[in-house]
Amino acid sequence: MIMDCDKYAGKCVCGRVHTLETRKVVVDEKAIENFETYMEELGLTGRRTAIYDEITWKLTEGQHVRADQNIILDPNGLHAEDVLIEKMMEQLDHPDVLIAVGAGTIMDFGRYPAYKLGIPFVAIPTLASSDGFTANICSAILNGQKKSTPMCAPVLVIADLDIIKGAPQRLVASGINDILAKYISMLDWRISKLVADEYFCPVVAELADHALMLMRGAADKYAATGVADHEAMTMAQMESGLTMQLLNHSRAASGAEHLMAHIVEMHPPRLEKAEGIHGECVGVGTFACIKEYPRLAGLTPKAKPFTPISEDWVREKFGDRLTPGIMKENENDVLATFDPQNIVDHWPEIKAMIDALPSVEEMEALYKACGCKYLPEHIGIDPAIADEVLDMSAAIRNRLTLIRMKRVLDFS
């Protein structure tokens, strides 16, 4: 299947003009065999550097694309961090095109230097474990803090299903988690539009909802039969990633649930031993919200005045190392941009949207059947502090979510 990316770009009913750097997405068996044809069609010429880690180098043995330079990274301790990426950049031999072959971390090792050097990059995912392949967002640790920073998207994405089918079950489950998270991210976005008049694009929302529908159907099938529909799962990831390009941020793909993954990667006090791949941590955040949102919907809130986040609270929860970055992130707090009474006035509508979520029992059964990680202890978080961690995570990103709104609501 070849995605028609052009149909999403241009003047939109939302009033904005959407742009896409990604010109072609191929999701098919033996897609890698036509790699040179696709490169030629898109005019991607000149010196090529291909970036792998040792695992993806071995995984694609016999299918390595032609490159003038291959960089093969040690996967041990490899993560998306500016210091590590810039160290790799010292090896680059004046490329005109970068080719990233691997999963989400390797994509950022392609995206970051491509952005810095002003050259195109091509993505060859080896699994469908996250939606970052078609995104223009670099989810990396920058200056010590986990951030989702707009950079550049791949011009071409080649998802060879023969390669992707070789991914272990754990990574299949991670991919399921990453897209089922849209139950929460889309809800947060819709609530924010309702109470704070945040920009909302119905076309992008429809694309995100379609990605969720594709993955939910594939997850139900996987739960029932153990057979992974890799094409549907991969297409869901690609569509979700395109929403980030169209918006130039991750609003449709990342809400309160994704912040659980980011806080784990930041390792604040009491979370030093927490770990898990991106989708696993997102699954834990999603399930936490699937439990918390209905609980809140069953209560009657009152509005309370906005007060800036307390540095003493931040320092207690995050320690000296992370406090400066979090305080800076919250300088222009989105909670100060609207009247909290708006939340209370719209509470019946918010409650109706929450009531439309899958139940806790439904999601837990699906997660179990798909082999997904979804409980805090699955990623090394003490269950006794899980609710506290969910509230803490809302402080690391100045994005309006229902969890963040709790700061201006009184549920007593």
C-alpha cells in the first residue's frame, strides 16, 4: 500500500494551510526491493549515510540499502539524547541524504542531524512499535529534559512488511499501546477545545481517529487469534505520525498518557529504576487515565483560582537536577489562559465524552490478551505512588490535559 500524502496537505477546513515533508509512504511486502526506484522518483541523490544499530544491521542482513557510509551503533544504553546524537554526528562523512534503519530511537538519530544539517532523511522502520516514523517531532532528551521538539520528517518511508513481521511480540504489543493511547490524547484535545478554545482541526482529528480504529481492529484480532495484522498496525502508526506533521506538534497523538513515558525517561527521584520501551510506558499512562478519568467524571468539581506551580513542590517531586527545566516549561502556564469556571460549566459534556471511553475492564482484558504492559509495576513504578506519578507527569509538559486541569478544580 502506498499512502497518498498529498491529499492531506494544503488549505484545510480548519482555516490553516497544512504542509507535509513526507512525500511517499510505502507499506508493503518486499518494499525494500524497490528502494532505488522510490529514491529516484523523489530526486534523492548524492552521498548517502545509513544509520543502524547492531540489531537492525543483523535483522536486515541481505537487504541493506546502498550507502556510501554505514554507521552501526551499539544498542546497549542507546537512547535519543542530544549528547549521544551529536557524538554520532562526528562520524558523518558529508552526506547529502541520511537513511535511518530501525525503530524510534534510530529515527531520532536520523531526524536530529538531518534537521541540523538541512538535508533530507529517509526512514526504514524495522518494526511498528511507535508512531514516530512519519512524524516531524524529535522526542529526545535535550539539555537534560525530555522534550517533543519539532524538527523534520522523513521525505520517504519504506515499511517492508517482511522485515516488520520479524519483530518480537514485545514490540508488537508496544505498538498496540502507542496507538490505543489515542483514546486519551484525542479526548484531552477535545476537552481543551471545549474549555479553552484551543485550536482544533477536524481533518487531523479524523485521521487520528482512523488510526485508532485501525489499531483497535488489529488489536482485537490479535487478542482473539494471536495473529498480527502487520499491515493494519503499521498503517495506523503511519497515519498517527502524519497528524504530527500536519499540526507541527504532537497534540493529536500525545496527551496525559504520553507524559508517563516521558517522566520515566527523565528518572526523577523514586523513579530511578523505572524503565520500559516507549509504548510500554505509554500503555501504563493510558490505563492510568482510563481509570482516573471516569473517577473524576463521577465527581462534581468547583473551580478554584489559578496559582503558578510551586517551585517547592517541583523540587520535592523532581529533585534539584530537573527543577530548573520544569519551572521554565511552566513559566507561561496554559492554565492561566482561560477561566477555570469554563471546565465546570462544560462538565456535563466532558462527562459524556469520558463515558464514551472503553471501560477499565474492557481495556484490561485487551491489554492482557495482547501481552501489553499496562500496570505501573510492569515498568518498575511502585503502585503505591502511581496516582502521584500521573499528577507529577502533568508538570513536565505545558499542555492542557484533564490531569493538568485538576490544579484548578476542587473535587472535595
